[in-house]
Amino acid sequence: MNGTRTGRLSLHLLASAMMASTVHAAGPELGPGASLIGTNSLLTRTATLSSDYFEGRGPGTRGEDRATAWIADQFQILGLKPDGPAGSWFQEVPMIGQSSTTRLTFHQGGSMEVLTFPQDHVTWSPVQQKSLRLMGSELVFVGYGVVAPEYGWDDYKGVDVRGKTLVMLINDPPIPDPADPTRLDDRMFKGKAMTYYGRWTYKYEIAAAKGAAAALIIHETKPAAYPWFVVVNSWGRERFDLEGTGEPQLQAAGWISLERAQKLFAATGSSYVEAKQQALRRDFKPVPLGVSADFEGTNTLRRIQSKNVVARIDGSDPKLRDEWVVFTAHWDHLGRDTQGTGDTIFNGASDNAIGTAGLLELAAAFKRLPVPPKRSILFAALTGEEQGLLGAKYYAEHPLHPLIQTLANINMDGLNTWGRTADVSVVGFGNSTLDDLTREIATRQNRIVLPESNPEKGGFYRSDHFEFAKVGVPALYLKGGMDFIGRPKGYGQSRADEFTERDYHKVSDEVKPDWDLSGAVEDLRLLFEVGDRVASDPRWPEWKPGTEFKARRDAMLKLNR
């Protein structure tokens, strides 16, 4: 929490606290396993994992060692089995840590301007080498930097951008509906919702695939879904990537602030507003800006073996126990603010100590069932989510159990801390039959299931379940509802906005005195019931027609027949 609290709860005392936890009866609408999930144990686990003892849970730090050991201890106390290689609790995830000091200079005509870090830019070199020197790279504006054949959209138009520095907008092209310009066209990039084309990871990937030397994304708070300080706190420090990915890499990457982008376009005789308008046209072509960039810097590299913490409960049916349901939550956060003063620990209570605590709650509930589900259940506390879903990506590329025998991934990234709701949100609603199952069980809780309230934020592509979806595994990502019982309309959105502004990726993300975890418990009970059904029902979850992940799953199933 604050910088004065450094003690660790002993495992004995913590286990006693869990056993003494107040458990609210689930009522006749839910089964006995779900009724074992309670607010006190969830809060205790969250407070422990977000305490200063774990030093912000940064990968490759003492905080990681402590956090992963504690999670493994909890799995062992609960009576689960280790699921890593050679009977270990861990799946090692090899990473390269990289700290960059980058000088970015713009040249136009005979003038030169050195941009200020971090006010103007946050840049780095994705290449795993000790120095960065990219001189005189021409800046080219490529609009949203999207190549989407299914929408008939190509921002590159065959223009050779090799060796260039691409300047691009965040999110998808917001195409107005021809019949109603006040709305977005649902036929283009899912209208209000974000597609993967709007995600920053895609923009760097396509730029590298096109042979660009560097890419700069222009930050705007609303379409990015977070303010500039999140860019600084997330990328202006040591970053990690999987070791030896083999994927094309940019020499330099990063973000420039909106204010700096406005100056850049004004210096070309145009304006940022005009450039954005041009980028909304299907016939848009890349625009050379008449500016070149120098990137110079040094990289400090270190190799680490980070860890996914993995535990299992074996299925009770000999014929089905080799089939799996995977529950996930990321344990990592941002570590320490090495440049700050006062409280320097990013405790990450909501992001994502509480999700990991929820993972342990579910493990405890399943373990206490008189008979385990027919299929086996894997509980994976994943590393590197804050670095680009790295632990989930590594698992998807090196699964501990065959993906073809993995029926579903159920992911938790943050839980509701503000009380009970009459609704619950599914991020990416409509993608799979898991959503239908969730709706059926929520109805028994007297709740309704709705799509996420802010689909333009691209939540489906921002957490670990996405890496499972990419390889074809049906995935469910639940978020707390917005219709809070006994609260005025708009209360939920106001609390969510307040968290993003005040606490998201800040040292202030700590357990708050006004937390009410009754809603989180209700959501966890819902996830328990979904997982229990998937682990026992004869019918497998499926992607729905038209979903981008269905073809991968269908091909996998076809090969297995």
C-alpha cells in the first residue's frame, strides 16, 4: 500500500485467515462450490499480494520471486497439484529486459529540434542490441496504418516505406455511417468497437512487416483509452519481450504526444485535424511529411527467466481427464518507479492482484467439491501481461496440454470493487457459445449479460485471453457490470473513469477503504459455474460464425479427426 508497510503475512496466519473467511450463501440459484467463494478471503489475498513486500511484482525482480513463490505456496496449501515440467509449480518464460535511453531529433529544412522525454515522446528500440542509431529516416504519415482486406482498406497502397519512420493514428478508422453521420458505420471496423487493427501491437507489427525502420503512434486519450501518463509509466521504463521471437522488428518504436503531433503537422503547412480527416478516406495514400528523424540511444539488456505459476485439479472421468479448462489471471505489475520519490511501488491492487486472488478463490472452490469435474482444470497465474501478454503468448506457443484438448480459457483481469450489480459485462460479447452459457447462469443470479460498455477501448485485445483466442481456444473475459444496485444511473461509469484517471498504472492502485467486494464474489461465482459446466458437459464451446478465431479452431479440429 504505502511505503511504510513491508511486512509479510506468514503462510500459517494467512491460511488461518482464509479458513475463517466469511462466506455468504450462494442461494438456491447456484451450486455448493460457488457458495464457498467469499469476500473476506478475496480481500485478504488481494491485500497480501498488493502489499509492499512484493515490490510491485515487476518481472525479473525480487518482487517476482516473492510473488510467484507465494502463489505457488497458496496452490499447495489448497491441495492442488503442480503442473509445470518435472513436477514444478512453474513454467519458465525466457525474456529479455531492455532499458532504453533514446534521443529523438526532428529535422526540417535547415532547422533541428530535439524532442523532450517524456513530455514529447516515449521511444525505444525493440531490437535486442546495446545501441540504437537510426539517422535521417524520412517521416511518412500512414493514417491509421491499417491493411484490412475484409473491409477493403489499405492505408499503404503499395507505397515503399522501407527504411522510413511511420507516423500513425491510434485505434481504428472511425468511419461515419453514410445514412447517419452522427453514428459510426457498423459495417466498417465493427463501428464503435475496436478491432485488432486499432491496437498498438498491430500497428508496430504491420510497420515492421512492411520494412519500416521506425513507427511513432500519436497519442490521444479518448481513442487510446488511457492518458499520456500511462504511456510514460508503461513504456518509459524497462520493457520486456520474449527471447528470440524471430518476428520482424522495428529499429525504433514509440509514441509522440498529441501536442507534439499538432506541431509536426502545422510545420508542414497542414494541420493535425486535416490529416485525420484525410485518413478517413478509403483512397488515402501515405503522405511524406518533409521531416526526417534521428533516433540515437543505448539499451541496457538482461536475460531473465520469468515464470507462469501453474497448478491443476485432475478430472474425475478417466475418459475426459485429458481435456482441459484453463483459468488465467496475470500476477505481474509495473514494479517500482525508480525515478520517483515518496511512495514508489506500483502495488497493482486492481491490476491485477485482485484477479490473481480470484484465481485462488476459484481454485479453492473447485478443490472443495466432493467430486471434481469430469475434465481437468488448469489454473495459471501468468507473467508479462503488462509487457504485451507475454506469459499468455508463451503458453499459447508452448502449451503444457494440447490446445486441441483445451476447451476454453476463462480469464480475470481486474474484478468489481464497488458492490453488487444487476448486470455483468462480457468483453467481446457474441464471439462464442461461452457467452450463451454465461447468460444462462447469470439469469439464475437474477442478472443480465451485456456487451462491454466501452467497446471502443478494445478490451478484448488487451488481456491474456486474447493469446488463447488467437490460437483458436474459445475464451471468456468477464468484466463487472455498470448497473450498481442501490446506486444512481451513471455511478458505474463514473467509478471506472475515476479509476482510469487516478489509479490506472499509478502507485495509487491500492486496496481502498471503500471497497465492496460483494459484486466481485458474485462475478467469481458466475465464472465458477461456467467453468464447472464446461468441465462436465458433453458439448464443447464453439466460436460463432463470422468470428475471426473460428477458422483456426475449425482447422485444428479437422486435423485432429
